[in-house]
Amino acid sequence: MPVQHDRLSVVEAFQDAANRHAIDEIMAMFADDAEFELEGLARLVGKKEIRTIFEYDAGVKGEIQLINCTAKTDTVGCQLVERNDRLRAAGLDRLLYPSCVLSFTNKLIRSWRAVPDPEPARAFDQFWGAVRLWIAEHYPADYARIFTREGRFIRNRDNGGTD
């Protein structure tokens, strides 16, 4: 039981640091070669790549809740509720991930995998797909700053910022 309690404590500390946008604290909880996946949205490997999603989240004033968490020896399974300015701009109050599994090596997060509720995720993608095309047509210089040549969104604090 102590190991499971330790894992749940890390998850609580992670949620707190994420909601305060304490990026260095968050990154200290991940293994150097950790993997982070939001199924269908992003797959990041290593602390440098993972950091970008939390920098972006700070820019969009993101908040998360990890609920209904259960711990096993090396994993914690939860549901994830995400709120941020970008979701609100798309007309969504929140995005629910019915499954979020964090795997641990020692006390560090080795992998993070969350699966979004498909219907709101699809609505979100449709809205932002139209916005992306509009930006490309009307503001090509801004488009080049926020998307790669391949059309992949560049996650960072500036591209998430609304100020």
C-alpha cells in the first residue's frame, strides 16, 4: 500500500504544479526519456518535447483535474478533465479524457497516456481546423510562426498566449 500511496501523492503534486504552471516542478516529476501521449492529438518523447505542452498550457491558462484515481504497483489510472482558453474559444467548457494512465519508474513519471472523449475532441478539431485555414489565408506570416511547414501546430507559451 505505501507504494500506491506514493504514486497518488505524485499525481496530486503534479496536478497542483500543473495548475500553478510551475513548469520546472512538473518536469522534475518526469523521467528524462518519458513519453507523453494525448491520443490522436500529440505524442511527445523526452523532457524537452514534453515541456512544450506545459509551456503551451500556461499560455492558454490551462487547468486540469485528475479524478477517480486508482493506484497499482507501477501505474495510476484516472480520468482527466481539462479546461483552457482555447477550449472555451471553441465553445467547449472542458475536454474529458475518460482514461489517463501514468506509469512510473521509481518515483518518476515514465509515461503518460490520455484518451479524449471522441465527440468533443472531434468538435474541437473541426473548429480549430477551420481557424487554421483562415489564419493561413489571411495572416500567412502569423501562420508561419505558429505552424510548421507540414502544418503541425507549434506548442509553446507564446502560441498559447491570449494576452
